[in-house]
Amino acid sequence: MSSLPKEQIEYLREFIRFKAATRGMNLTQMMAKVSEVYNRKPEVGNYSGKIRRGTLSVLELLEIFDIIGVEIEYKDRS
């Protein structure tokens, strides 16, 4: 079970959908691109479920972010 609040999980899900849409892709097309670039099986339902449950691995999230053009900045908390 995920330890993230449902609101954060839903925000991430909607953020991924929105950013994919700004690139002209739906979730299926985005996952096909992940599959092509990272040589993974395009299991859209599986990834969609992982996003909903908050169980997406860090590697999977970074691959998705790469495809939708999102960069993560790491910094210490103040």
C-alpha cells in the first residue's frame, strides 16, 4: 500500500496526463514511446494502475518524465 496521500497520487496522475497531452500524446501513446525508447513492454493498464496506486518505481517515473519533457531538480529542504 502506498504511503502517499491520495491527493498527491491524483495530482501526479493528472500532471502526467497533462504533460503528455501538451506533447500531443495520450497515455497509450506515451507508454508506446516509453516502450520504444527504453525497450519496455507497453503495458498501459499496468502503468496506469501503478500511477493510481502510487506504486510506480522511481525508474519508471523518470522514464515517463523523460518522454513528456519533465526535468526533476533535487535540492535540500530549508
